[in-house]
Amino acid sequence: KTFDYTFTGLIAFSLLSMGVFGLANIMPGEKKQGSYRRLRAAPFTSGQLIIANAITYTLIALISVVTMILTGVFLFHFNMRGSWLLFALFATLGSIMMVGFGLMIGGWAQNESQSSPISNLVSFPMMFLSGVFFPAYLFPEWLQSISKFIPITPLVDSFRLIMAENAGLMDLTGQL
């Protein structure tokens, strides 16, 4: 169904939003308040706090994916054709990847005024050139070749192959 194809892109978009906009907006605020400097007196390092935040946002992103899938299955009659375990693996890897982008942006930006435009600058090409909302095969040939280098494209493709076409792990080695 058309919904099944669109739904997979929405799940990838959810991971993108949580990862990029979540940490990228939190970390500059923490820097501005001096939270990381005050950690010198704490029994843990700022790196451990950042990793804990990354794990927290990864888990929140995965909970968001589960909520979306339950909504898709029960309200929109989404029909999963592939392996739930394989999908969970790719969703976990995808959320870690997107949280990594948020960490990169949040680590670089000094305040929220810097992190918001950079988050948009990173996420908008990923949203519109990866096939999240529009199928990449409809793009002109030159744009299709560019879209293959967008980091979220393999995630969107793997979700669609798993969820709509029953692809196995060996079919997804290129996306992995």
C-alpha cells in the first residue's frame, strides 16, 4: 500500500528529528549555563555525561519508533512484510547515527542561535534528498547520484526494503 511506503520514510524522519534537533539544542544550552565546567567537581566526566545524554536520546528515539509502529499497525493497518528483529537492528543503528549528528552539531555550536540554523542546514538536505518524503527514483538522474551520498538515504532504503519488500540481511549489505 502507499501508506506502507510513506510510513517507512516517516519513521526515518522521526529518527532524524530526534537525533539532530534533540541533542543539538540541549548541548549549547548546557554550555551556556556552564554545566560542563561545573562537572570538574563531580565524580564523572563531561564525556560520560555527553554519552549518557546520547544513550538517553537514542532510547527516546527508539520509543518514538515503537509508538509510531503501534499507531501504524492498529490505526492504519500497516503490514510488516520483513523481520522485526532486522528492523530493530537498523532502527537502533539509525538512531545512533542520527544522535551522532546531534552530538556533532551540539558540540560545535556555542549557543542555541548557532545550533538551530546548523541543524536545519544539516537536516533539510537529508529530508528532501534522501527519499524520506519523495521517492528518490523520481529524482533526475544527477540528483539520484547525489542522494546516494546523503547519510540517511541507506536508512530510508533499508526500512523500505525490510518493511515493504521482506528483504533479508544479505539484501541489505549495501545499506549497512
